[in-house]
Amino acid sequence: MLSIERRIAALETSADDGSMKIVIVEAGETDADAMKRVGYSPDAAGVMRVVFISPTDARL
């Protein structure tokens, strides 16, 4: 696994104590898909969704 992938996985699995969660929505993935991938209900409360885009995506 690449360094950035490890960092994202660490963010997504941190704070399992009921505090705010961070879910990274990957390219081609819906918010609901990302929530399911990390084990949360798509309508979970207290979740911050973060979308990373590449410079190429930003130009589109």
C-alpha cells in the first residue's frame, strides 16, 4: 500500500469513539459507496466527507 493510502486508511479508521469521522470519497465512488466501504451507514450523523481531486480533475 502506498504511503498516501496508509494515511487515508488511518484517517478513516481513527476516532472510533463516536466523535466526528472523516471519509475520503475516491474517484468514481459515491458518498454512499465511501461510507459503506469504511463501515458506516450512508446516513450516519457526525461524519465529515472529504473529496480529493487531482489537478487534472480540477481543470475539467
